[in-house]
Amino acid sequence: MSDPTRTYLDFERPIAELENKIEELEKLGQAEGGVSTAEEVEKLRGKSAALLQNTYAELTAWQKTQVARHPSRPQFKHFREKLIEGFTELRGDRCFGDDRALIGGLGRFRGRSVMVIGHEKGHDTQTRLEHNFGMARPEGYRKAVRLMDMADRFGLPVLSFIDTAGAYPGVGAEERGQAEAIARSTQKCLSLSVPMIALITGEGGSGGAVAIAAANSVLMMEHAIYSVISPEGCASILWRDSARAKDAATAMKITAQNLQELKIIDGIASEPIGGAHRHHEAAIKSASDLIASELTRMDAMSAEELLAQRKARFLAIGRSLGEV
């Protein structure tokens, strides 16, 4: 039965109509003395499943942007709860305070001790305000540096989960050194002597994403996006019209498929038909398998090899783009 609280995206309206019709027929069939609707429901279910599959097989860049921002998409909280055992959160940057937009701590991934860092957007009004919609302030990135330092000291792999529209651009954040904090965090990622794997789970926006994504392996969920600026921001700058965000999304090549082709990311975690927001567990399992595979691949690499591989990986991006 369809979920009455489910949020449908604009391009999902035909699917929503079918699922609502199915729900109505099921209620009619369950009513006392009601007619049998099982056969009609089964036909509509098949039609709905086919339409969902065809729709998600041909998503445009702008439609993927909408999916990446879906309010029911799994957040860092969900990935942490499913993937990390014995998680112990470590708070504060030891300079100013604790930023709730960026969460981090120790735990075990498939029995292996790791340091975990991730953007948390929140899932309702209260938690979104608490986590500042996933837009970290300087103290968030300084906390990330502190945790990566700890991971480096104790030889723990670092797993980062990125889902942010970008770093917080407020006056207070700028006064406390937002740009410097982002740069220091990026620098720390690049200098780690332990394996680092970054997964873009939803929206990877600007330096706020790169600050914890300069990893040995950068992965993306199938319908995630990753870009230097939001489509709306790009459209406002290029055409002075944010309504042209669709054009900007296409031009910027922000989808996982585009970015893998350009060799900016290293792998894509598949999502269930209809997107991760429809089936959290299946999406998180896919991400888990990909992360585990990448960790295993790095097991045989020394600290020197990890540093060299990370350096070569990012230096190669400019060369590969020059060939396109």
C-alpha cells in the first residue's frame, strides 16, 4: 500500500496517481460487502512498477537533483545506524564550539574500527534547524580536522558521508574563518596516511563537500549530485535567472554517471528502483558493499602508497578534463 505521507516529486505525478488509485481500490475491496478488486489492483501494480522503472531509467540531471534533495532520502543518521556498530560521537573543535551540521566519531564498520564523519541535514523542522540543514560552520570543519588527526594517529581508516548544499555562508561563519577552515580540512584529507573513503549520499555542494571528500576513493550514490555550485546559483550567475536551473544542471555534468565518465569519482552505489528514499535499507546495503570493497582494495597499500595514490588521483582530474 502506498504511504499517504510520501512526498512525490513533480515528475512522479503519473506514478502518484496510480499508487493513489491502488490504495483506493484496496480500501474498497477491504470494506464489508465490497466487490473484489484484487485483479484490478494487480494490474495497476504492474503498470505502476513499469512506469517507475522507466521513469528512473531516464532521469535528467535536474530530476536527479530533485531526487538527491528528496526530504525522505536517507541521511547520515540512517547510514551511521545501519553501517556503524558501537558509534561513539566526539564533539567540539576545541576552539569555539560544536557544530551539529557535521557529526563525527568512532565506531566499527563490519568489525573494523573506523573514524566516521558526515553531514547531517535533519529529517523534520526541529532537526533541520538543529543541524543547520547540513551547512557546516568553521567549527564543524575544525572538528573534522581534529577527528582526522586522531584517526591518523591511531591508524584508523576514515569514512566520510557528504550531503550538503555547501558550507554555511553567514556573517558569523565568515568572521570565524570559514574559508580557512575548509582549506585546512581539505589539506588534512590529502595528507592522511590512512585510507579515506568518501561517499556522496545526496547533495555534494561546493567547498563544503570537498572539505571532507578529498579522499583516496570518492564514491556516489546513483542519484546523488556533486558540483562546485548549485544549479540555481550557476543559473543566477550565468544567465541572471535562477529559473534556468535545469539548463545549468545539464551543462555542469553533476550526476554520478557524468562524473564517473570524467574520472572525478571512482564508483557508483546503485539505488533501488524509485530512488533511495523509497527503500533505505537496500540503498544503504549497496553503499556498504561498495565501501567494503574499496577498503579491502586499500588494505595492501602502505602509508606512502596511500599518499601517492591520493595525490595522483586529484592531479589527474585536470589532465583528464583537458582531454574531454
